[in-house]
Amino acid sequence: MTKPSVIFNSEHLRAFGMGMKSLITTFAIAFGTGLLCQKIGLPAPFLLGSLFGVWCLGGGITPLRDTLGVPRWFHVPVVLGLGTLIGGNFRPDIMMHMDSWASTVSAMFGATILATLAGLYYLIRIRKYDFTLALLSCIPGGQAEVIMISRDLVDKDYVVALFHLVRVALVFCLTPLILAVMQGHEAVQASNAALHAMPSMMNLPLKTLLIFGAISIISLPIARLLKLPMPHLIGPLLISSALHILGLVEIPRISEFVILAQLTIGGAVGARLAKVPVFELATYLRDAIVNAVIVLSTYGFTAWALASWTSIEFMKLLLAFIPGGLYEVTLLALIFGFDIAFVAFHHTVRVMLVFMGLPMIIAKTRPKPETN
């Protein structure tokens, strides 16, 4: 009876070893290109550097491509910690701002519907996609969940993954550049200086680090028990937010962890993009880029119009609206020093809207199986 247990353990050890190899290789490239981008003075250097470095080297060197990636056992704890840090930006006075966010949430809600309809029109009417495949591909948000759902609903789930990866990559690439163009090189320097100014874990009390770790760890089983969408991020975000709003804890942004999160998320996206067979998916890649432009333009125009009518800063609205992945966009807000509570709240509402609405739409629109 002990033999299956030995085989089981050896398989897991082998998988762990392969994951460690992928992690070390990916992080070596990500950190090296991140340092290069930092020296050049690019915005969000470790985020952009890790994404482009892993993507370009992995895509160009075939033997290297298969060794790249961030294993789930490493990615999940980083996202848990990121959610805890994001929740730390919800202060006791946030409840006073909820009413003032009603108009921006409504605008974001309208932009989500408009962007989805525009994407559906392009993919169904012009490119002749099946409705379910088109909807899963163009829905703006819930990347991980949509890709997971698509495996049971369509044969070409890799197309859905490609569409969402392209959209997230464009947000990664364009948002820091938009910041540099609109606010000048001083804004980029300020964002990089803010990253350096974050307190180091070496300078924080042990009690603060233990609270940070405890919230990150216990939030996942609680989120799964409550069946929350995206439990790895929403769980720690909600628990950390509640504790900070009540004034029970106070966790600052931790410099080393913010850099680690950039390397993890940027490297993971870059590794996935490096493995996409571009030549085989040339048609789908073109459609994915066009759809991403449609979606991002819709949110960008909505943010610009709202910024023109109100006193809210355009970049703040853009980060709150633009669907580049909840992990990724909130990390951008963290790096650039924007109001993370505002950004995270809007993205959480959008992701939950997508997550709850998508299954109902598909259930009502999919043809029912014929019965004899």
C-alpha cells in the first residue's frame, strides 16, 4: 500500500523541480531586463522589463521557451500578498467616498456594455465568429475565470486565452507609456522614486510582517468557503480592506514585495505570450489586436469624457476603467501612486459583474440540445 504513495510523492517532487527550474529561469530574465529598463529610465521598469524580456527571449529561443513560466504554487502566494497590500489602501474614511463614486461606477458599467457589444459586432458580423466564442473572447474582464469557463464551452479555448492575453499585454505596454506622454518624464521619475521610497521589509516591525502573512494565508480558505470569484485576490483584498477600514491593522506598501509582484505577473504574462504559436494563429492574433483596440478605446474615451466633465484626473479614471486584468492594473496603480482604493473598487465591481453575468448570458443564448 506504500508504493502508490511513493509514486505520488516522486511525481510531485519532479513537478516541483521543473517548476523551480522554470521560476529561476523566468526570474533571471525578468530581473535582468527589469534592471536594464530601470537604468534606461522607463516607467514601471520591472513590470515592462519582465514582460518584454521573457516574451522576446522566450519567443526567439525555442529551447528556452519550454522552460519559462511561473508555477501556480508560487503565483498564488504572490497574488494573495498583493491582495493584502491593495486592501491596505482602504482607509477608515473610505466610506465617505462611496457616494461620490456612484457616477464613475455607472460610467464604467456603461462602458463595459458598450465595449462588449462593439466587440461582438466586430467578431460576429465582420469576422463571422460563433456567438459563444466571440462573447468569451471579447468580454472585458475576469481573464482567468473566462479562460477556465471556455474549456467547457468551446473547442478553441486557446483563442479565448489569446484574446485576453493580448488585451492584458496592451494595457501593460500602453498605460506606462501614456503616463510618460501625458505627464512627462518627471511623472515617470516620480513613480520610480515612489517605488524606491516604499518601506523595506527589513525596516518594518516583525509584528507587521506577521500580520501581513497571516491575512494572506487565512484569506484563501475563507474566500473559497464563501465561493468568491477570483478567491486568490478578492479574498485577501476584502479581508484586508475590512480590517483597515475598521482601523484594526495598518500595513504599508512593502518595497521588495511590490517588485516581486511585478516580476511574477510580468514574467507570467511574458511566458504565456512566448508560447503562443504566432504563425499558426496569425488570423486570430489580428482579430485579438483589433478587438483589444476596440475595448481599450471604448474605456479610454469614457475616461476622457468623464475627466473632461469632472475634476477627476484622467489617468486615475483610465486605471479604474481599463480592463487589463485585476492583478495587473491594481499593481500599476500601486506603482504609480494613484488612489488604489478607487481603482481596485471599480475593477472589483466590473469583474464581479462579468463573472456573475457571463454564465447567465451563455445559458440563455446557447442552443438547447435536441431531444428525440
